[in-house]
Amino acid sequence: MCTGTFFSFSSVAIPILQKPMEQGGWEITLEQGSWIASIFYIGTIFGSLASGSLVDKYGSKWVSLVMGPVVVLNWIITAFPGHIATIYCTRIVAGACYGVFLAVAKVYIAEVAHPDFRGTTSAFYPTFLSAGLLYGFVLGNFIPHLRLFTLLLAVPAIIYFVMCLFIPNSPYWLVARGRLDEAQKSLQWLRGSTCDIQEEFKEILTKSERSNDDAKESWKSSLTSSDLWRPLIRIGVLMLLVEWSGSNLISQYMVIVIQESGSSIEPNLATIGVALARMIFGSMSTVILRYCPRRPLLLFCTFLSMVSFLSLGTFKHILTTSREISENQTTVEEIATIQHTFGWIPMVSIGLIQACETVGFIAIVHLTLQAESFPTRVRAIGCGLLGVVTALARFSIAKIFPLLLSLLGFEGVFWLFAIILLLIFIYCWIIVPENKGQSLTKTEDKMMVT
């Protein structure tokens, strides 16, 4: 939910800050607004780079405990800016927190989840990210004052800190540091008091011994290891394509996208509807990933996103073309009738894109596939570096989005995203294996030879 509020802030705040001073805005341009959306990912790069060593040294639990107060303080500063540069700075800090959150979530979920439920537990993250988006959009709709809206965005971070007090450290992390008794207690707590954990615990010990034997080398030499770079290149290319496909971008510019799409639904209400649909699909994904093979599901989500972007661009193109010829052939009333009758198409398309991102791209690609691709000894480093790749891709697409709109038009941009999604479909068909129901040690071995 903390990460969801990061995204909802820019979507709600940019249109408010674009308003005149007398209406509570700062009269910023869309170019300045694009910095609010994009500079966030500069911070993500630093957070992702630091997260690997932080999680390796201190463990996911203690890193999580520190992040809660940092996020709360950052929202307080954001609420009392004084200058647009202050918002830029707090967005960088928020991005750094996001980079750490991503690494912690991937590593912790991969290492504590039972093999049969790893896909399901991975879906918890996008579900509650969607809940954070929904929370932010509801606040933005009912609270017109930007300062109060921003302060209330800190509530999930307070809850997050309290809940982190009760989670155990990862048994993988504890075993790697020789704290075997604590690791066994942690695994027993995670699996339940009646579960026999001996076989799984032996598997963790064996994997840790193999990693220790291989990793008596330095941290620097790990960076040159094929165990790191082979999965990093393979999944990194996929991450670049996913981020350039625009699925995440919509969350940052949702109000503006709905305004420009030709939707007949009021933008602020539409954002709530889309976020609610995204959260519902995220909740369903916990069940879907429990029973559905991941590879076909990822391919289906990619295809459905492609069709949705095509529909979004085509609807806008039809409206634009109708307006251009309206002086001679089509009345304004007829255009309004078209928009009123079919104005649901943009919202449905955006809702499907967000749902597919939640189920397919976040749960499978961002969390499950990334964490499963790296051996234990380089998992935190690998996930951190993939966070950098993700951040660079998101920064670039968020920053150039206004430029793309001016060059290609609304419909052209979303047709471009559809083409990129077609490339993702082909790439996933070739390189993504099926890992459902397999232990983490087995998936690591498989990913190293595929």
C-alpha cells in the first residue's frame, strides 16, 4: 500500500498543481509535472543499488522496520513544500524507498513462501499496491486540499511499521549467517507448528552450503559471475520491454490519460473505478496463481493488454477524426452521442491494462520470475540490479511521455505500446519457463540452464 500511494500521488497531484493559484494550484506545466512523475525513478535507482547490500547485511525484517518511519517523514515534508524543488526532492526519496521495498518484497516472499504458494503470496504485493492506489484516488476525489491529502497518504506506512514488528527473519538469510536454531524456528513459524519442516530445512542447508562453497569469492567477483549476469540479461530485457509498454505509466498519469481518452466518465471517479477493478483482479490473482500455470497466464495477460491498448488508441482516433470532419459532415451532437454511447471503452481498456499488469507483470515478472531466476548468494544483488533496470526504463518513459504525445498524438502513443506488447508476447514465448510448484532450489537450477 505504501508503494501504491507513491503512484497515486503524482496522478492526483499533477492536475491539481497545474491549476491557477486562485484554485489552489501552482500553475505548473505538464513538463514540470512529468518531472514529478519521472524523477521518482531516479531515487529508485539509488534505492535498488543500496537494497541488495542492505538486505544481505541486515535482513529483510530490519530493513523493513527502518523504512516505515522514513516514508512517514517524507510524506510530512511533501505536505509542506514551499517550492516545487522540495517536491522533486521528496519524490527522489520516495523513489529510493520504493527501490528498497521492491528488493525486500521479492527476496522475502521468495525465501519464506512454501513452493506450492509462492505464486499466490507473490500476488499479495500487487493486490495491496492496488489497494494503495485506490486509497490515494479515493482521498484525491473527496479531499480537495493537497496538503491534507498528502499527510493522509502516510497512514499505510504507519500500519506497515507496526506489522513488521511481528514477522520473522528469512530462514535462508539466517542459515547463511550460521544462525541455524533461529532459522529452524523461523521456518517452523512460517509453515505452522504441525508441519514437518525437516526435508525443506535440509534442502535450505544444502543450498546454503553449495552457495558458500561457490561464494568464498568476494562480492566484487560475484558481479562478474555468470550466475548473476545470465539471468540478469535475460530478465532485464523482459523488464525493459514491460516498462516501455506503458502498463505502469498509466498509474502515474491516470487522471490525464482518462481526460484525454474521450471517456464519458468523470476522471476522478474513473480512477477510483479502475483502481478498484485492479485491486479485485489482484485479489483474484492470489487464487489464479495458485491453480493456473504461470507461463500461459503471462502470455494471456500480455495479449489482453495489447488488445486493450489497440482499443484505447483506436477509440481516440475515431473521435479525433470525427471532430476534424465535423464542420462538413458530422454534427457536434452526433459526436457527443458517439462519446456518450461508447465512452465506456476507454475505462474498460484502462481497467484491463491495469488488471493485466497486476496479475501478469507485477506478480509473475516483477516478483516471482525475478526472484526465482537468481541463485541464493546473488539473489539480493540481482534483484537490486533489476530494480535499477526497471527504474531507468520507467524514468525514461515517464519523462518522454509528454513529448511522445506531442509527436505521435494520443492514439499513436498507445498503438506504439501495443506493438511493444507484441514483442513481449514473442519474447516470453521463447524465454519464460514454467516453474509452478517447484522448490526455489530447483527453479534456480532450471533458470541457469534455460
